[in-house]
Amino acid sequence: MLGIVLDLVIIASLIALAIQVVSGASLFRGIIHFIVMGLTLALAWARLGAPDLAMAEAAIGAGVTGALMMVAYRRLVEITPDHNPSRTGSRSRLALPIAVGAGGLVGLLGLGATLSDPEPGLAGLAVLEALQDEALGNPITGVLLLYRGLDTLLEIAVLLTAFLAAVAVTRREDLDYSITTRDPHTPLVGALLAIIVPLTVLVSVHLLKAGSHDPGGAFQAGAVLAACGVLLVLTSRVSASSQSRPLIGLGIVAGLISFSLIGLAAMLRGEPPMALPGMWAVYFIETAMMLSIALTLVLLFAGTESLRRNQHG
Amino acid sequence: MIDVALPAIVLFLLLNLVAGMIRVYRGPTLADRMLAALLFSTTTVASLLILAEWMAIPALRNVALLFVMLASILSLAFTGLPDRHDDEAGDS
Amino acid sequence: MTASEGLALLLLLAGSGFYFAGTVGLLRFPDAFCRLHALTKADNLGLCLICAGLAVLSADWRIASVLFLIWLLGLLAATVSAHLIARQARQAGADNIDPPEAS
């Protein structure tokens, strides 16, 4: 009973927050509403029993997108200092019909899903049964790597494409623009980095390792590692550079290349493509994907193709 | 008894969050809105911890850990915001 | 209800009381610096009490140590955030009013 009330409060706040995010007059208020919506969304995933998604939401929402929006807001104010950063202009007349139509469609789909017989698809049951025999205890990692390998591979390819597109449109003068916090050298920030940076690395490795039997995996681990990189960029311990470095380039493509090579090697052995030879391959691919995801997200955040380390006395 | 108390406390925390949204809505300064977001972050952490106990999903504790570990990134990004907006000092 | 459950419930209720106090402070205090006090102090005591209550309830030292770590990180985050936000608010002064509504 209380659970249903809780769910209803979460749903109502999610809808109200979503409306506020897109319709708020003040841009900064919209950003804060977006951040709070991320928090509420994590609670919703928790209530739905999906800790994997809650974890991804926490790592991406708290670590990357919130900071990204703050930095974008700041850039917007600096580019157009004489322009009010609030949203102006009237709302389109189509806004209300589209919103009502979309809401109705979602409601109809949800109603259909709840009313239909909860008969699970045969393929899903078969997969879950087959996964019992595998060494992977976490069905999500199992499905992502063993059954939907091509999808996972293409997701990594999408991330790489997004990075290449971002690099293609980055202008050289944008690199001079600093996205660091105002006083990156106060003692408190140093102490924070000394605790949080090793901890994020530890947690991401733990999530990667736990991903084989518990909620976690390459994406969550990569996002946590990316948050660590964002922290370093914000505090100007690491900053954008136009000089390309082979190690960074290798890190960006590591996930895609190792997954494709191991997947294609299966064809040489006469197995179907993307068949993995064993647990070592799972760990190897997951580690490479984690590094690629983390590096790509940090580079996208910094808006650059390469990074350099800053020395601090 | 405790099985009723845990969701009730989560509900209470969530209602606190909803009430706190008034501060985000009103502002008036950027810092006020940011403060409210930070309060909601710890409220969510507490709710996730209680949900982990109630729903018996230990992985939710890891989610709470992630939130609390990464909370300071947001305030670091916030501190870089410019001092003033030139044309809006008067319209508060 | 066992004695440990009663203790846990007491701690949890006290913790949510502090969260309530934090929310009231956030809404009622006059300016950003006062609200900073309401929030960081009440909030972390609230997190502390809730973590303590859940640790008693779980009666497992591994869960208790995770909860302790979460509380310590919460303290660290609140300290750093309060410092940075107070600094921003002081440097920005009264000029940094976010426009309430676009006219």
C-alpha cells in the first residue's frame, strides 16, 4: 500500500520536474530541475528493481551531465553578456497538442502493457535458462556480451562516431577557453581530489569486476571513471591540448578494436561471429570498453581531442 | 512494524524533497538553487539506503555511494559560474 | 518488535527529523548563508542517524562499514560544497540574481 503511494509520488514529481525542465523561464532553474529529475529517476529505477540503470543514472547524471550543463550555461553567459540567458520568445501553438498526444500515447502503451497477459516470451526464458550455465551470474552483462554482442559493439561505435563528430566541429580557439572552476588551488580542493580520485578508480574497478555477477559492468565503471576525469578537468589538473597523443588515441579505440578482433577471431575457429572464447575474453573486452567509454566521455566534456597534464607545485 | 516504517520514512523524505522544490522555484540567487539541489542529493542518498534495506537490493547501496562520491563535482562546476549578469541586476 | 529494531526505528525517525529541519531551514531562513548552515549541519547529522539506524537494522559489519563510508563521503562533499558555494555567493554578492521570470 505504502509502496504504491511512494511510486505515485515519484511519478508525479517526475512529470512535474520534466515540465519544469523544458518550460521554466530561467535557464539555470531548468538546469537544477534537470539535476533533481536525475535524482528522482534514480529512485524510480530503484523502485523498479533495476539497480544497473540507477547506477548508470547516478554516474552519468551526478558526474558528467550536471557539470556539462553548468559549464555550457557559463559559456552561454560569457559569449552573450548583453543577452539575458533566460528563455524568451513565445511558446509554439503546437506545444500543448503534441504534449497531450505524446502523454496519451505513453499512457496507452503502459495500459496495454499492464493489461496484457504477463506471458514471458519464449526466447527470454530460454536465454535466462541458458545463462544459468554460464559463468556470468549477472544476466544483464550476459545478454549484452553473449547474446547482443553486435548491439553492444555498435554502441561503442556510436560513441566513437560522436567523439569524431565533436572533434570535427571543435574550433582551435575553443581550446583556449578554460572550463575550470574559479579557484582550483584552494587547499580544500586538493584534499577533495586526494580522497575522491583514488576512490573513483577503486569503485570503477570494483563495478567492472562485480559486473560479471552483480549489478555493474563496463558502462557504469566507465562512467565513474569519466566522472573522475571530469573532476580533474574542472580543477585544471588536466587540461585540453591540441597535440595528439598516441596513447589517448589508442585508449579511445581500444574497446571497439578488442571487441571486434575477438569477435571476428571466432569466425576463424568456425564459430558464429561475436562468439566469445571464454571468461578471459569477457574481462578483457569489458576492461577495454571501460577505458574507451571513460576517455571518450572526458574528451567530449573537455571539448578536445587530446589532454595534457598540468604541473602543480 | 519495521516493514511499514521504512517505506513511510522514504515517503516522508520524498515529501521533504517536494517541499524543498519551492526554494528552487523561488531562488532568488543561483546559490540558493544550488543549495537546494545539494540537499536533494543527500535526501536521495538516504532514500536509496532505506530502499536497499526494505527491498533487499544491496546494489542500491552502491548507487547511493556513487551519488555521494560524485556530489562535489557539481558544486565545483557551479563555482566557475560568472559573477554577474550585466543586464539583469535590476529585475529581481 | 525486537530491541534492536526499536533502536533502529528510533535512529531512523531522529534522522528524518533532521532532514525535516533542513527543509524548514531551506525554506524559512532569510539568505543564502543562513540556508547553508541549515542544510549542511542538519543534513549530515540526518544522514549519520539514518546510516546508524540502518546499520543496527542490518546487523552486518560489512553493510555497516559501507554505510560508514557513505556517511564520511557525505561529510566531505557537504564541507567542500558549502565552502565553494559560500565563496561563490560572497563574490557574486547581490548582483547574481537569477531572473525569476522572463518578461
